[in-house]
Amino acid sequence: MILTNHAWNLVDELIKRNHFNPKPTTNSNMKLEDDVLTMEFDVPGLSKKDISIKIEDSILLIEGDNDDRTFNKRYNISEDWDASKTSAKVKDGVLKVSIPKIEEKKAKVIDITIS
């Protein structure tokens, strides 16, 4: 099918009105190391002023927005994690959010002496 100039103009108009948004999605990665949950998000083009992070009613809300990119992420945070010690940084287009495990929830190792 060949699009006429009129059809291309309609496509351009839809993009301008944001009915069709070709903005890229955000890749993410999660890992658990040393009793710290770390989440990484690809956010090229976003600076810390473009990103909002908050925890509300045990839900971690991450939002980012500028002219080229928009993303929203929501995660439930269980009581095993110390939300008050959450930290975040942006470097080289990657947002890194870390949440440590609550001290009393960390696994405790007890060495047993064999007699």
C-alpha cells in the first residue's frame, strides 16, 4: 500500500498530538547482593532533575520525563526492606536505586562447635 501525501500528513498530525508516542521504553535490571536490592534503569538523556523517586504506602514510584523520554515504574516494597535508607544516583545514562534489607531481617549465621 502506498501512502499519499494526505495520509502522511495525518500520521505526522497524530505524532504531534501524542496520540502515537514513539518514545523508547526503559530497560531495567534487578539484583540482590550483600543484602541490598539494586535496581538499574537505562535513562539516556535524563538527568537527576528529570527524575522523581518516592516511596508511598510501601510502593516505590520512579518517574522520569523530558522532551525525548517518559517512563513510570512502580514496585511493591515488602517490610523486609528498609525504605528509609533508599538511595539513588544517575551516572552515564543509568539510574541506580538501592534499598538495603532491614538489619533484623538479614540472615544470621551461628557457628556451632562440635564436641
